[in-house]
Amino acid sequence: MTVGREEKEVKEVKEVEGSAGRASPIRNYTDLLIYKQAYRLALEVSKLTRSFPRHEQYELGRQLRNASRSVAANIVEGWAKRNSAAEFKRHLLIANGEGAETKFWLDLAGDEGCARRERCEALKAEYGKLGMMIHNLWREWRKWS
């Protein structure tokens, strides 16, 4: 990740945290930075799995794709149920768990030689950041809804 990209991501997070729905109200799940990140990462993971050996396309690749896609899907489902604090927070917890599972499958992909270890580590770091963002939203969700 380049310094410029990292600075941009930090700026985006601060803008969203600073606005807390005032300057740019969050009207849809697509307005959530965590959704955008989760969706982008799911696409990156999907592209990564295309390079897996054929026999792992349907085993490890499928598990990895399912877990990564589930992060974004649970954010969407939680947003749809945000009128219930318990349901919204439950789906954020599930999304966070799916992110942790994705990191496990990335470890396996790297250790089994299905993907470059450096690429897996970079994706794991991004899922770690996303996990922190999801946790922060879970903790302070009323500011965002």
C-alpha cells in the first residue's frame, strides 16, 4: 500500500467519523465506508482465487470467497435491520467474524502455496483494518444511523 493511498484512507475514515451523519448523511448501506471496503476486498479475494490450482478452485477457493463475501453481505443485512439495535449489532459481529475467517483461509492459501504469501498478508492486514472499523461502528452505531 502506498503512503498516498494510506493517507487517503485515513482521511476518509476521519471525514466519516467527523461528519457522523451531519455533513453527508448515510442514507444507504452503500454510503458506509465499511461496506465499500468489505465489497472491494471481496472482489480482490475473488480475483485472487481465480489463480488457485484447479483442484483448490472448488475447495479452498470457495471457502475463501464465501467468507469474504459474507462480510459485506452481513453489513448489508445489518443495515436493513438497523431499527433494531440488537439485530444491527449482531450482524456487525457476524461480519467481523467472517473477516476473521477470511484471514484464516488466506493463511491456508499462502501456506499451501495457492497464492503468494505476500499478497495474502497484505489482504489479511486490510481485513484487520476493516475489523477495527466494524468494531468501531458496532461501538458507536447511533452516530452513524
